[in-house]
Amino acid sequence: MIDQITSVVGKSIILALGGYFEFFTTHLGELTRLLIEHVRIAVFTLVIAVPLGVVLGTIVSVYERAASPILWAAGIMQTIPSIAFFGLLIPVFGIGTPSVVIALVLYSQLPIVRNTYIGLTQVNQAAVEAGRGLGMSRFERLRRVQLPMALPVIMAGVRNAVVLVIGIAAIGAFIGAGGLGDYLFQGIRERNVDMIVVTTIVLSALALAFDYGLGISARLLRARNGEDVRTTRVTRLLQQVIA
């Protein structure tokens, strides 16, 4: 009896995997197009979100009174359901990519602002005092001492923001932004399990690829700051290229 159940389950798994692979190969061109659209939305969002978050985090690290309201506002953004947020932005920015990008920028602020604030406030004060002793102004100490030392912590916030952006960007297809979310919603409408599963795998692989790349960047920054970090073959190769 157990052997029969095992055989049936094994055949079902092989059949399902075969269906997924067939869908992937027959729709590779369309998946590639949607993947490029998704990456474009994510990159465009991060180009705006990362500098904005770092600037806000720097402001709250310098002016402590601004920390509570800015962090509170960034936290409130994440409590609004994404589809409702898109709906609020449509009357102003219209249907499509602009509304999605604005929403994603606001969604991604909390991890970037928070980690920038934490990174800058936890910088070794001896290094800051050394900069002051060398006659550096506050801005010079921030640019040449604090920000370089805080970069690994900031990068950790950026990694969280990237995963958040890639995931929520899929919901943006609901209002015509495109990307891999198109196939997800189409698969749900048509009850096409192969389409849903394959698109989800591609979306997850995209998030993991971005996270891996940013993780390597964070290790390089920590190594540059003199921290003892475990280096991989890829990290050592990049260190040699940079050097």
C-alpha cells in the first residue's frame, strides 16, 4: 500500500515538474520581457528611494527631534495595504507605472531610513573625534568618516528594501504597471497553476539574485572598513578586481 502511494506521489511530482518546465520553455520570451519590465520598475524605484532614504536617515541622525516623526511616518507607509495605496495615488499620478513607483518609494523608506540612522549613530566616536581633531567640519566628518563606516548597516537596510520592492511591484500589475505580476494575475484568472508557479519561481529567483549581489557589496564594504568577515570566492575575486 505504501509503495503504491509513493509511486503515485512520485509520478504526480514528475508530471507537475514536466508541466512547469514545458510552460517555462514555451513562454520563455514573454517571461523574459516581463522580467525586464519588473527589473526596470525595481531599479527606477531604488534610484529614487535609496538616496531619499539615506538623506532622511542622515537628517534624523543629526537632528534628533526629527527622528520620531520621520520614522513614524515611514512606518505608517507600510501599514497601508498596497492595492489601497495604489488606488489613492491613481487620481494624482494616473494608472500605470508612476503610481506604482511612487508607492514603492514610500514603502521602501522605513528600512533605509532606520538603518541609515542606526548606522550613523553607532559609528565609533573615537573616529569622529579624530576627524574633528584634524579640523574637519561636520559635513566633512559625515562624508569622509561616518557614512563610509555606516555603509554596511545602510546596505542591510537597502537589501530589505529591495526584497520588499520586488515583491510589491508584482501587485502593481493590478493597475497596469506590467512586470511579472501580469502573469500572476492572468494565471489566477485562468486557474493556470503552471503559470502561477513558474512566475512565482522567477520572481523569487529575481529577489534572491538582487539580495545576493547586495550581500556581496555589504561584505566588501565591511572588509574595507577593516572588519573580519568571511570571504567567498566571488568576494575575493571582486576585491582583486577593485584593487
